[in-house]
Amino acid sequence: MNSEDFNREFIAAKDSAYRYAITLLHDRHAAEDAVQDLYEKLWRRRILIRATGFRPLVMTSMRNMCLDRLRSQRRGGMRLDIAAADKRTSVAEYDAVENVELHTLVRRLVEALPQREREVMHLRDMEGMDIEQIAGITGSTEQSVRMALSRARCRVREGLLNIMNHGL
Amino acid sequence: MDSELLPRLLGRYYRGETTLAEEEALRSHLAQRAEAGTADTLTPEGRAAAEMLRLAETERKTKVVIRLHEAPARPWRIAVATALSAAAIVAVAVTLNRPTVYGYVNGRPVTSLAEARTCTEDLFSDMHAGKADRTAPLREILDIE
């Protein structure tokens, strides 16, 4: 990989890393900070990482950094935005926002998924990664990734069907 | 996409079994139906998948701007590194240039190979010629010839 290729891959992976950080941290500003910090570190070590696949490295590093930040927030006793993800969004809540677009509702359903399912769904649907890569990044097996992906899609589908049945 | 393939593909999509190419084909087909105004004819599962794939498509456009800064030069680090390197070179040079001590004569180190050889030859020739019988005191004590 020459210097130009490296720079192209380096820049191309930043948006993926940012979207992944948003999914993990549930906070756009915190995600921006995390990407900025990660890229500062990687930029300083760019000579060492030229030979390896860059995107999986960025995504794995981004995941580790975000999980570290979530853990330190938890230790510091701060309220976590991520906690909101475990809360199941009720149909009644959606009834109150009838004017909101279906698109926004799908996003809210995805955000309400458990962290692991949300993460797998993000890497697959938003980043277009294959199952093997996702298993590598999340440190799990391909079978487990498929199950999490299936559960995530089915949960979102059930949520949407509920909304549709309520006349939205 | 025929009417039989779509439900089959949707079933596989919800089971997490579709390939990336199949998901792209599904997304493209559902998007075309939405554009053509025939999305209402889709099953609820089809509409749900269409919305999920549309969200993914939109989210993919999210961008971030980052600012990268070169690490500032730190002169003191260069100075420390230079000093340590110089000290290491001096230590190696001193170690390599230290004369070899072949032995000691009356407490004085013998560093010349020629002198060491001469001293050794003198010592062994004395013993061999019996000029100085160094074993005499021992033989006297042990009372042997």
C-alpha cells in the first residue's frame, strides 16, 4: 500500500468509525471526540500500520475506545445515554408521536435495541460488512453474529408492525 | 424480482442469512417499488424491511470532519536521546579498548602477551630444571624423598 492509498483508506474509514461511535455512545459530540482522539493516535502510528488492513483495525480500535469510555462513565457515576437503549419503546409512546415520520421511528426502534444487537445491525446494514468481519470486530463467532442480526431485525420488524397496526 | 422470490428473500433477510449482494438487490427492488408508488402492495414484513434498508442507506451518508495535527517537536526528547546514545557509545568503546590482563606478577598486572609468555616460560623452566626446588618444603614436612 503506497502513501496515497493509505491516505485514501484512512479518510474513507473515518465516517464509518464515526457512525459506529454514535451507535455505541448514543451521543454525537462524544462520538466526534472519540473519532478525533482515535485518528490522532492512529495518525501518529501510521508508519506501523501501513501493511495491515486499515478498516477492520479502525473499527476494532473505535469499539475498544468507546467501550472504555462507557466503562469510565459508569465508574464516574454519570448517567449513561446507552441506558436508554435497554428501555423498550412502548407502542403507546409511538401513539403520541403520530406525526413523526416512519423513518424516524425506525431509527428510534434501532436505538432501542440491546447494545449487542444494535452494534451488529449497524456494522451489517450501515457499514455493509460481511459476517466474518463483524465477528472479528466484536470478538464473537459468525453463528452468534447471525443470531444477533436476526433478533435485531425481527425486533425492529415487530415494532414497526405494531406501529402500522395502530394506524400510522 | 418475481413474486415468489421476494417473500423468500425477506424470510432469509429476517433470519440474517442473506448475503450483502442479496440485501442490495432487496433494497434496490423495494426502493423502486416505493418510487413507483406501489409500496402499499407490499406485505407488512416487506414494508418493514424497506424502512430498515432505507434507514441504513440514509445513515451511510453521515460524515464527520476531523482535524489532524502533527505531534509538536519536543527538543528535550531529542537532547536526551542524543545524550543516551553518546553515553552508550562511550561505554562500548571503553569496554572494547580495555587491555587484556593475562596474569599478575607480584601484584602487577601483565597486559603484554610477550611478557606473559616470558614469565610463564621462566616459571616452567625453573620447575623443570630444578634450579629452585619448590617442592622441597613440602617433601620435608611429609618426610618423603
